[in-house]
Amino acid sequence: MITRRLDVPTSHATQFVDITSRLQEEVTAAGLLDGRLHLQSLHTTLGLTLHQNHGDGPTLLLLPACTVLVESGRLVLGRRQSVYAVEQDGPRLRQLALQLDGNFADRPESGRAGLDLVELELTRQLLVDPVAVQGPMRRLVEAGGKRLRPMLAVLASRLGAAHDPLRAAVLAAALELIHDATLVHDDYVDEAATRRGLPTVAAREGAARAVAVGDYYFAKATRMIAELGNADVTTTIADAVEAICLSQMDDVRLRGSYPGDYAMYLRVVRGKTAALFSAACRSGAQLGGARPDVVERLTRFGDLLGIAFQMADDLLDYSPSSGKPVGQDIRQRVVSLPLIYATEDPACGRRVHDLLAGPLDEEQVREVQELVVRTGALDRVGEEARGLVAAALRELDEVELDGVRPELTDLAQAAVDRIR
């Protein structure tokens, strides 16, 4: 059995949303040959119905759940039947729970299989590097990480006629090395002691080694990408690295006007985080030979997803179970949206602003955290992050995604699921 969630954004108070084609994509992506697709609404005011096209006809029966048979990989529906989600209290972002059960085909390649190739490529690349840089980077790579950027590149590469899993793995590995190089530099700038549960390169080997390791892997990743021989991909990654470096300088410079405002935050986040998300989607599609319109939509998808991911990351600073030291962003004066929104609160904003204007001891850090929670800023940021993920997924609505839509949707949801 395979379980999934299907987002259904609505734009009117009452609305019929034909989800038939999206359900068929789920069936195809899962490789379900013969069996059943079970749907259940997760909202009391979102019903389900099997009805005539466009919702016309004499009778309408709304159900909280329904089942559609699958035969030979296709939904079993009458010639004029469609599956509708029926909004009764919109507009809202709705969600359906799906269960696919039955006989599944063996699928030769999935996002997971593609990521296995990426891990092998990372190991291969690190093996040939000088020990002085290989050791610190190997510690960071082997400590884990979400691998979201490599996965986005691998999935995007499957949307064109020139898809090659091995070339996609090289691109994805290079993107992960760029990401990890930025982490090495960030940890040095922020004077961070740990990363992924281990001492940072700067803390263990010193600042000079941290700078050298980061620089080396920026250069190595650039060479890996250049050797792919695709000028569009090379340009995309070069633009992203340039944006990352400029935003890092902005981030440090703007700490003098801490906590800043929304426009400042968005400028930093677009370069610091979203640039590489967007580049992963764009370069993967370019490498696979996707159509120009698909490349552009995936680029916008990655940009919105990257911003949402950073907003969710901001919220982890207030979660004791996140694995991240609570209050770290406050201590390091990192530009953070919850703090910006908290300073706008009529009751507590002035106190938050006054506290952030100078150095903070641990008691004051805790006070800032408590005030941020009291203002409702965390809920506001969480809702905004989920809205951006929904907007990102809407960018893909008109794109034929060749069976990767469920995996892209899962990745997008994973960006904000950690804050629920």
C-alpha cells in the first residue's frame, strides 16, 4: 500500500475542482496496475463526488471519502464521469488523504534510486581529493542532510528527452557540494560550534582551514558542472553561486540594522537559500532537455520553495526538538522573519526591538523568544510558508510532469511539514 497527500487549493467560496487527471498521475507514478485508489477529505467542508463532467447533472451526492477502481493502470470511470473535490467554504488550501492498494509494477527508476546514484557520485568525488580538504568535507557529507537540492535536480532532469541518470547524478552531487561549501563558510562567519551534531570545520580545524575547504569545493563543483558540457547548466549554476555570495555579504552587512524588514529579509533569503533551490530545478530540467516553458515553471517552483524552506527553518529556532540550539538565530543576529513580524506587534513590538538593539545575555534571549511566541509571529510565518508551497505547486499545474509530480509534491510538503 502507498499513502500520499494531495493538496487542493480553491479560489472561491463554493467550487468544483476536477482532480481526475491528478489522481491518474498519482496512479501512474505509483505504478499501480490493478487495485483501488481510496480518497478521504481531511476537511468537513470539502466533499468528494463522482459526477458528470463540469459537475452538471440532476443529482449531486457529496461524500467524505470514496474509492475508484484501477485496471491496467487506469482509473475506472464512465465516459462522462470525473472525480471532483467540492469546496463549500473557500477559498482555502485543502488536502486529501490517498491510499493506493493492489498490484504494482516494478519501477526501474524512482527519486530514491536517483539519490542512491548521487550518494555514490559524492563518495567517488571525495575519494580523489587531497586529505586536507577531503576529511572535513567527508565528515559533513556523511553526517547526513536532507539532500533536497540534489533530489530536485534529479527529478527535474527526468522531464526531458535527453534524461541520463548518471549525468543527473553528477549535477546533483555538484549541487550538494556547493551547498555544503556554503555551510562550511556560514559556520565560520557565524562562529557556530556544531553542524549536524558534529563540530564544524572552523571549530575543529580552525578558520583558515574552513575557508580553504569551502573554496576548494566551490571550485571542484564548478569543474564537475563544466565537464557536463552544457552551457545553459553552467550559466545557471554560476548565477546561483554569484547570488549566494552576494547575499552572504548582504546578510552580514544588514546585521547592523537588525532585525530589518520584510523586503530586506526577502532579498537575503532569495540569494542565500532560494537561489540554489531554483538553480537545482532549472539546471536539472536543462540537463534533461526539457521544453523552455517547463524550465521556466520549474525555476519559479524552486524559488518559491526555497523561500518557504527558509521560513520554516526560521521557526526551528523556537523548537527544542529540532536539533538546532534554541535561540541560535537571536544570538547570532541572523535576519529572521519571526523577529521582524514580532517587532510589528502593537503590544510587544517596541520591547522586542529594544532588546534586539544591543547585546543579549541568555535571560534576554529567552525573553525575546517568549515575546515572539506571544505575538503570534510563529503562526504567521508558518502560514506564509505553507502558502508559498501551495503557490509553488500551482506553478506545476499546467506542466506534464511525466510521473514525478507526486515526488515533487512530497518534497515541497517536506519543506514545511517539519514545522507542524
